[in-house]
Amino acid sequence: MMLCRITDMHDKEVINVCDGTRLGCVDDVEVDTCTAQLVAIVIHGRSKCMGLMGHEEDIVIGWKEIEVIGEETILVNHPMPPCGCGPHNKRAGILNGIFCSR
């Protein structure tokens, strides 16, 4: 058993074992205040166009999706939704798929 403080979780790199994608680093956590249990880790959404266009949605990974918490890395089994660059995205237009980051 490894004891870990919430502050130790901050900045750990999160890797999705579904496809090997680096999701980012832990920025925040969700805690159930009634049971004092960690419910999820949160990775803030990436900036769009150097932050001028806002940012993507945060990635919230539930406790049950966490596979391994290591010294520097957290492995998760988190199915990601489509990135929105496919033919179903009406805004993609002529540049369809060029700027897809996932």
C-alpha cells in the first residue's frame, strides 16, 4: 500500500491505457465531503489558439477508472469521446481534421 497526499497527486502525468495517449497532468481532484473519499482527478482542458479561443473541456476521471498510481505517472482506463474533427462536426469545414490534437 502506498500513501499519497492530494498535493502529491498534483502534476502527476496521466496516461490513458486504452490508447497510450498522454492526457495531461493532474490539476485538481474531486472529494466527496460526506465520506471524505477521493471521487475523481481533474485535468484542465488544453488552451485553444494560445488561450485566445478559450479552452477544451476539463477531463474528469473517476476513481474507478484509475488503474495505477505511480511515483510520477497515473495510468487510467478512460474511454475518450471523439475529438470533434470528423465529418459530423459542421464547424470543421474545409480544414476538417487538420487541427485535431487527439
